[in-house]
Amino acid sequence: MTTVSTDIAAPVERVWALVSDLTRMGEWSPETQRVEWLDGATEAAVGVRFKGHNQAGVRRWSTTGTITVADPPSTLAWDVTSVGGLAVAQWRYEIERITDTSCRVTESTTDRRGLLMKVLGNLATGVKDRGDHNAEGMRVTLERLKLAAESPT
């Protein structure tokens, strides 16, 4: 499991609103370019599916996410699969209240790829060390999320 945390000077409800609107993930993530809800969904809820469009360098690929936990304003998690429903990863955001106007956000991911998906994933994405790559991407994502959450509305 790879985990990164940051403290944000914003209420948990504001941070939850940003994190749970997955269509905004492209604003923060250096790898996810955009996300679209599937099956007519418009917001995060358990069982809702979405498609993530990703890029690393010149390589592009998409995955499907299924939300497994949506517990506002504290926890959002989803499983990611690739073509044919092959397991890729589990992603999770935990938002912990520090004060009424601050919180700690922890982003974590667990690699769920089997050997076949690791080989195919490395070829498709060009990323050989997924753990280090994800950790750096998570640091960037949380820093950008922090800037958005702390900016005046």
C-alpha cells in the first residue's frame, strides 16, 4: 500500500465536496486527465461506476472505477479495473477533521494487479515502478487539492 497525507486549512465538508466530485480529478492528478460518470450517475455513491482517462508521457489509457465506500464527509474509496474487468488497484481518500476549519487528507492506493496485469500495465503506461510513481503523483494531487480547498470561493 502507498499512502500520502497532507493537512488542509479548510473544513472537511469543503474538502469532501472537492474529492467526491471525481470529474474534477483531472485538475489535481498529474496522471488522470479526466473522469466521466457512467450509467447516468452524477455523483459518488456506492456502486457508481466511472471511467478514468489517464496519461503518462505520450502513453494514454483508460480504466473503470467502481465506488466501494462513500461515507461523507470522511471516506471515499473505489476499485479500478482494466479491459476485461482485470483488477488494477484500490484507491481511498480519508478526510479527518482537525478543527472546524482544518483537516488531514490521506490518499492511499493498493496495487491489485496480478502478474499478467503488471506486464500489460507496464507496457501500456510505460511506468515500471508503479509504487514510486503513484507516491509522487499522490503528493502532487494532494498539493493541488490543498490549493483548491484553501483558495477563496
